[in-house]
Amino acid sequence: MSDSSERDQIARAAAGDRMAQSALVNRHMPVVWRVAFRMLRDRQEAEDVTQETFLRAWKMLPEWEGRAKFSTWACTVAINLCRDRMKKKTPVLMETLPEREAGDLPPEQALHQKQAGARIATMIDALPERQKEALTLSALEGLGNKEAAAAMQVSVEALESLLSRARRTLRQALAEGQEE
């Protein structure tokens, strides 16, 4: 689509033309959603950001100056909304590990898996508090080392040291448990 036809479509959308609005959404929504999903790694959050991006677009279209392409502007809005969401997200430390679905496992295997999970949860609970926090943020919540370190207000090197000690302690406890 040429710049002039997109500007025309934006002007019609700003005037309330539902067809023009729908065409803008259909053309730009996939890109906005992919940007949001890549940043947030959560489908529902990406859908929420995409919807909010286009709600803001409809509010701002009457004042649209067209200094940038609509797609560039929409992606910028989406990125800023994602950043806001990521700032508000704080990891939640759980007291217990969530139960995992046993799926189609035979009952004996499902019970064994549940017992092993409970044993590991007990071992994690026995770790020193900072090691437990580091392991929870990094391994269980999936935060990267930089994010986990920032959440704990320590350096990345300190986080890696805490993780190394936690994993060593868990390996040792698991090995001792297998010997019994």
C-alpha cells in the first residue's frame, strides 16, 4: 500500500469509517501481536497489549500527523506497553511447588513422580534463603540471570554463585537419598 493511500485510510479511520479501521487492524495486528509476544512470551498478555495498542490508535488518529508509518507507530506503542507490563511484573515466590499433571502415567508411576517432586520441594525448602530465592527465580520461574539478579538486587556473578551452590547442594542431597 502506498503512503498516500495509507494516509487516506488513516484519515477515514479517524473519521469513524469502520471499514478503514478494520483494514488497518487486519494489516497491522499480526506484526503488533508478534512484537508483544516476543517481548512478553505470554499469548494472553500479547493479546491484551495488541488490543490496547489499537484502542490508543483510535483515540489518537484524529491528531495523527503522519511523521512515521502507522506500523512503526503501532509497534512503538506496543513496545512501550510491553515495557510497562514488564516493569509491573514481579516474580512471585511460592511456598510450595505447584502440582504437575501426571497425564497418562500408570498410577504407580504417577505416585512415584509425586513423591519425588515432594522430596525435591523439601530439599529446595531446606536451602539457605538466598540460594532458594535464586533457584526459584532462575530455574522455577524461568527468569534470565540478569532479571533474577536484578530482582534479588545482586550482581549476575553473585546470582550464578548462589545457583551453583544451590545445585551442588541439591545434587548431593539427591545422591545421598539414592544411596539409602
